[in-house]
Amino acid sequence: MWFLLFLLFTSVESRNDHKENLTIGGLFEEDAGFMRHAFIYATEWVNENHVLSQFNLVPEVQDVDPFDNYLVSQRVCEMLGGGVAGVFGPRSVDTSDHVQSICDAMEIPHVEMRWDSRQRRGSCLVNLFPHPSTMSKVFVDLVKMYEWESFVVIYEDNDGLIRLNGLLTYYDYKGYPVTVRQLDEGGNYRPTMRRIKNTNQKNIVLDCSANILYDVLLHAQQVGLMGVEYSYIITSLDFQTIDLEPFMHAGTNITGIRFFDPESEEVQEMMAFWRSKEKEHGYEITNEVLLAETALIHDAVLLYTKAIDQLLKSLEIQPRPLSCDNNHNWEHGYSIINYMKVTEITGMTGLIKFDHEGFRTDFKLDIIELTTEGIMKKGTWNTTEGVNFTQSFDTESEENAKKDLRNVTFVVMISMVDPHAMLKETTTKLDGNDKYEGMGIDVIHELSLMNGFNYTFREQEDGSSGNPDKVTGKWNGMLGKVINKATDLAIADITITRQREKDADFTMPYMNLGISILYKKPQKSPSLFSFMSPFSTAVWQSLIAAYVGVSLLMYIIARISPKEWTNPYPCIDDSEVQELENQFSLNNSFWFVTGSIMQQGSELAPISVSTRMLASVWWFFTLIIVSSYTANLAAFLTVEQNEEIFRNVEELANQKPNAPVFVKYGAKAGGATEGFFKSSNHSTYQTMWQYMQDNYEDVMTKSNKEGVDRVLSDTEEYAFLMESASIDYEVQRKCQLRQVGNPLDNKGYGIAMHKGAWYRNILSSSVIKLQEKGKLTQLYKKWWKEKRGGGACDSDGGGGGEAEELDLDNVGGVFLVLVFGTAFAALVAFAELVYEVYNKEDKESFGQELKKELKFILCSKDTVKQLKSSEEENNSTDEIVVDNLDTERKSKTPNGLRNRGSEESL
């Protein structure tokens, strides 16, 4: 008996040892490391569980570039040449089409596990991800169940609109108002959220990738778009994988969906198997959460294996190498795909089944909800029944909502930081709460009036908001007392940060702010050439060009126009004139234009229509230009021109060490501003933190007051980085200071309390109501602009508004008028010339005469034009004789002079 069992065991082992290898290929991008491992582990799980009796699966993994279609096609052809029996992936939309085309031609099964907005039926393609039309029904059913009559759709890209197409179509048909907003690029989603908040919409459908989902929700919380009155539907199947702790206690109704429960026994067993394989392969054990696509990879390999096993029952399968250079194909490819479409298995993502078109059907999704205890399963959704809620709304949330704060007494920690908390200026002695005043004091007072609670203020001796110990991790300061429940609330200039939210809870921000730069106002810098300031360089260059151009054009037009050629001797009859003179020589033309622009005039006066027209256009031009120059020069001489060393954070960070003036900069040591620079990934902020870290003792201060004093000091150039609200407070009272540039981030001050405090939602709702009533704005104006010297610098104009030089954008119109005017004047001058030549009586021909006139204008520089009369032609011989006699007489007269007697004898 034992001998037979031994033979049976050895025969099974020998069969396993002699299994043939069946290679399957996986195409993965470089950032899909965990998915690549899941593909390999899935093949090992299949082999170890003997799912296939004839083959051992061998994974061949290729790294691909999602944007290089040629390289991906080359990788697929290489795998086909090695005899792969199936191709899995890739994730990229563009490259996947090329892979599918090759697999269809070679009849190789192509398996995808990704969202595909263009998902369609393929001959050799199977996609385990549900069809977009099916997924859109999920959100339609959820909105119907919640009975939303209006809502906002927030999407990241065009795929999001396709996912929500059924929802948009349904509501367009019903006529309900739907607002559609796309998230801003660049990682700052607050502007979008702020616009949505202004619409007063409370229901939001959010479609974005899991990579940015946390930031989107955080920015929504920072702008006040969360609370008990807000409801969210998250479309991402990986909603459960992000850190949701900061949003658990706001009372917001956040609903999501998922393929599987990560806490289920089946998933935990598979994750344990993967961890063991990581140790065997020597990979670094990761703590990555299980994404939907990662689970689908395992299910895809399992489905492929089950289809192969079914096919092996009817025929033998033998993989063979294929070449992309010929038309050969694998005869088993279509059969495997068909078996995959008719096979039903249960994987990590539930039931895997396909309809007649080859799309996944009859799958089930969990409907989950974020509660104060974390993610809770609220119900399910499937393709046949739709939404089925199996759990009522969170009872704890309902009980907390029913609670109120009447007759509750809170111990509130405050820090004596202006203007958040200050001692009243009075001649009488005050005790208890009465001796304090400030922004934080008034906020607590307003909240107590709304909710009926009592409060007692306690001062923090060192004024520290709190920081965690580097060794023990325990918090000190006000946050330490709140976390340890030594006090109930803390209000001061406590910034809400991600690190602080891990250990403490905050209300909604009652004041929004950002980090900015505090620096001295720039000093006045006199300039010897300030008279050049009213115009930009481009305008000055254009003026010089206009001056030269109009002068030359005046010279040319005056030569063209016949009216400008006049009799130099007015007392002689025009019929006896033998030469004409033109007053506009080149020098005179420049002088005329110069006298016009200087508004001094000249002795020259144009005569013809064309030259007068050109002069009029030029005078209009100079009128506008001189008036503009005079007005802007007065502004430049009145307003102080300030010399700025830097104008924004980039210029401050990029200062050269050898610069004539180097401005040091720093922040409060251990504060939220230091934490911002320390954790920032922005290259400029990293450079600034490196400088502050290298010069920590020199540039960092113990308090904001010390930083402000260093900025005001005349012994050094120092800029202080602090919250914009604090900067605004100082600038209102110290007129030598100013804020430089825009805020570097966007955050807020909140009321701190211990983690899980039951009264957090009530206080947050009350803060939102104060915002809606405008009460917080009134308090800000009171303590920043009015009380304790506020508004003292509002009327101070030192370095305030600056005059700006006029550019071509400002005066370009008058240049256009000049160009068109001069062009028209040139046309009129040419018309005058043509008219004069046409009416000339003794001309040979019109063409010859016009040619002669133009030749004289262009080739001659003389301003005297000789005229040839008929008498001269008739007496030309006599003139020659007289000229000869005259010449002879001159030669006989001393010094070539003729006396009166000689003239009479002649």
C-alpha cells in the first residue's frame, strides 16, 4: 500500500517536472513597478496551484515607452519571435492600438486591464475593465438614489466626460441644472473649487485620477467646500487607497465605489503570497496599496490560464515563434480568445463574465462611504439591480449632528500674538476673559453666541503653536496641550498643515492666507536722464525714424509739386522769368520739421496742397506726441522712482553672492513657514531652504517680531518670510514696510482640537455660517485696518503708484495717422505734377515731359530749375555773339571787371 502511494506521488512529481513552458508577454511602463511584479506573481501562483496540467507559465516582461509606438511594436515582434502565446498590456492608449493591430494580424490573444474610453469589440482582444457605457450607469443610479436635482461635475480630462456621459445625458433630458468644471492644470485646484463654492452648489461628482484625488479634496476643504451640507460622489475605483483621515470628521457625505474589499480574506491571502514572493526574488518589500488595475492583472492571467485549460481538453496546443515580416499566424489564438469570453471565474475583482459582444458584464461594485471610523461599505451595485443599500447612514454621525454645545464649557488656549490675542488698553484692572481682545477672541465669542457654549481663555507662556519632537514625535506648545487633551481648543496664528492634521483636528479655516515676503519699501533713486523716462525705447526710436522720414519726404514732395517752384524775383513778370527756385532744400526740410516738433515754427511756409497736407499731418503728430510727453514727464517728476533690489521670490532666491547688495532672508524657526520650504518640491523653494539651512543661526528668528525688527534695521538688508495676514498687519502700521510679490501658497488659520473631537463638525459649520454672513470679513477689517493703529499707512504714497513709460501700444495710433497722411500727401504731389505736365503747352509729348521732370527731381540736387523760352531759341545766335564780345572785353579789363563806360561803348 505504501509502495503504491509512493509510486503515485513520484509519478505526479515527474509529470510536473516535465511540463512544457508556455510563455506569455507583459508590456509595462517604467512607473508600473508593482503591476509588473503582480504579473510575474500571478504566473507563479498559477504554477504552484497546478491550474495547468500540461504547461508552466513563463512570464516575459518588457519595459516600454508609452509615447514610442515604433519601439513598442518592435518589442512585440521580438516577443512573438520567441514564441509567446499571449500579450498582456500596455496601459498607454496610443501604444495599445499598435499592439492590438499586431496581435490581430498574428492571431495572438491580447489581454487588457485598463480603462479604455474607445473600448470596442476586437477579434483577438479581451479587456477585463468594464465598458464605459456600463460604468456611466453606476453614477446615474447613485444620483437617482440620492435624488439630486442639481449638481456640479468636476473632471480632470476628456476621459472623465466620457465616464459621466450617461449622467450628463440623463440630466439634460430631465432639464435639471448641471454645472461642468474642469480642474486647473499645474496642481493648484483652489481656483476651480472657489468658483464652485460661489455657485452655492452642495452636490459634487468628482472624476479624477487617484494620483491627484487627495490634493483635490484637500484644496476643496481649504476653500470651505466641505461640511455637513456637502455631498460628493467619487468615480475613481481607487478612492479607498488614498489617505482620507483629514476628511473623516468634517461631516461631508463622501461616497465612492470599489471592485473589491481590501480587508477580505481572499485579498489578504493573495497579498501575503505576493509579499512572500518579493522575499524570494529579493525585491524590496513595498507597502503599496492594491489598485484596481493591479488586481485586474492577476484576474487576467487567471482567466487566460482557465481558457487554456479548457482548450487543452479538446486539442493539443503547441506555441511557435512568429515573425512580423510574413503573414503566418498562430492557429490557436482565436480559440483561446473565444474560451476566455465564455469562461466564468471568480477573481480578486469578483465575477468575471463577458456578454455576447465581449464586454464584461454581471460584475458587482461595492458602494463605500467615508465616516468618522474610516471607509464603510454602504451597499452594492450590479448591472441588473443597480444600487442596493445594505447599511443605513452612519448612526454616529446622526447622533453627533443632534448634539449641541449648550452649557458646554471649553478651555481655549491663546497666544499673545497681535492681533489674534492682546491685552486690552485700559486704565482699570480687568480679570478673566475680559482682559483679552483680538481677532481670535472675537471669533470664539461669535461662535459661543451661535452655539451657547461657555469658554475660558488660557495663555500659552512661550507663544508657540507647537512642533513635534524629532525623537519622540510628541508635540509641544498649544498643539501639544490640545493633542494631550489638557485643553479643548486652541486659537492663534495656527496654520492648518498636513503634518498637524495627522495628530490634531481643525475646524474649517476662518481666515485664508499664504506665505509672502516682508521687506522695506524701496528708496528713491534720482536719475540724470529722467527726461527720457516718459517714452519707451521703442517710441524714441520710432520718433527718430518719423523725424528723418518726414524731413526727407518733405524735400521730395516739394521737388515733385510744381507749385513749390516759384519765381525768386517777385518784381519781374512771370513771362520773363528764366529760372524757378524751391525753398525746401534738404537742410531747409530738416529745419522746418525740427521747428515744428519743437513748436517754434520757421521762416519757411509750404505753398502747394501736398506740402501743406504733409505739414498739417506732421503738426497734428507733434501736437499729440508733445502733449503726451509733457503729461507723462510731469507724472514721472511727481512720482518717486524707486530702486527695487528684487520684485518677486525668484529674484530673491537667485541673487548672486557677489552682487552689490545681497539681501538675506529667513523665517521663524520651527514654524509652519519653515515647514513649507522644508517639504516643498519646487526648485526655487528648495534653493531657498538650502540657503536658510546653511545659514540657520544667522537668518532664522525666534519670533515674527524679531523678524520684523530685522527688516526695519538699517544695519543689514534682510527679508522676512511670514504669513500674508501677519505681513498685512505690520504694513498697515509700519509705513516703511511692504509685501513683495504674490503669496507662495494658499492655506488658512483654523481652531485646533484633539483628534476625533465630537464638536468639530458643529464648530466647522458655525465658522462657515460666519463666513456667509460676512462676519469674519468685518472682524478682519476691524483688527487689521482700524484698531491699534490700523490704516495709518493707507494714505502714504511713498513708493506707491508709479508712472509707467508710454509704449507703442499707447501712442501707436498717432504714428498710423502720420503714415497714412504722408502717403496721401505723396499721392497728391504726384497728381499735381501729372496735372502740370499735362497742361504744359510747349511740351514735346506727355510721356517725354513727365520723364524729363522726374529725372530732374531724382537726379538733380539743385533747388533752381532753368526755364527755356521761345525768344531764347530765336535769338540764340545773337546771344552767342554777345557772350563772346563780353568775354573778350572782360579779358581786356583789369581783374576781369567791366566799368560803366565800357558797357556803354559796347
